[in-house]
Amino acid sequence: MRDRDAYAERLVQVACNLACAVRDDGPDAAAAILATLTPEDRAALPVVMAAMIPIELPSGVLLAWHTGTPTNRQGLEPCGTHAAYNRHKAHGEDPCDACVVGEQIYQHRHYITTRRAA
């Protein structure tokens, strides 16, 4: 069971890195991550990623990073980003669903990066 748990945990890290690459760096970066995986990893990865999707959120929120959630007229970062999350907080607002998800992704990526550096 430990081997299975360790395998799942490793694939969760791969899934997070892949999601960040897709959102931030584009298809070539995502392809580079996928190229490092074994066929078994590539087969298991969609299952791990599906388990990570917060299915209670509408698809529009989940895809806000891609669909270009409208920015305001001042050219500020769109909802679903770390900057927009902080903007909500600075204005004393509850962050929107897209910003909550975006902040969770940002914090997880920061955690993974910090953990690797240690």
C-alpha cells in the first residue's frame, strides 16, 4: 500500500506541474513534462488529475484561465490569478470562485517550489 500511496503522491506532483505548465508556459512545456513519463505514468495521470478536479465548481470557473475572464478597464490581471485574489482582499471583498481556485493553485505551486529548494 505504501508503494501505491507514494506513486499517487508522485503523480499528484506531476499533475500540478503539468497544470501549471499548461496555464503558464504553454503546450511545449506541457509536452516536455509528458515526454519524461513512462507509459504507465501517462496512463495513470488522467485518473489522478480527474480526482483533483473540484467538480462542485462550474466549468466556466475551472476554465477561466483559458477563456480570458474579463479584466477591468484599467488592464488589471483577470480573475483566477494570484494578483486578482489579492485585489479582492485589498478591497475588503470575498474573492470570487475563480480567484479562490487560482490562489489555491498558486499556493500549491509555491509550496512545491519551496519544498524542492529545501
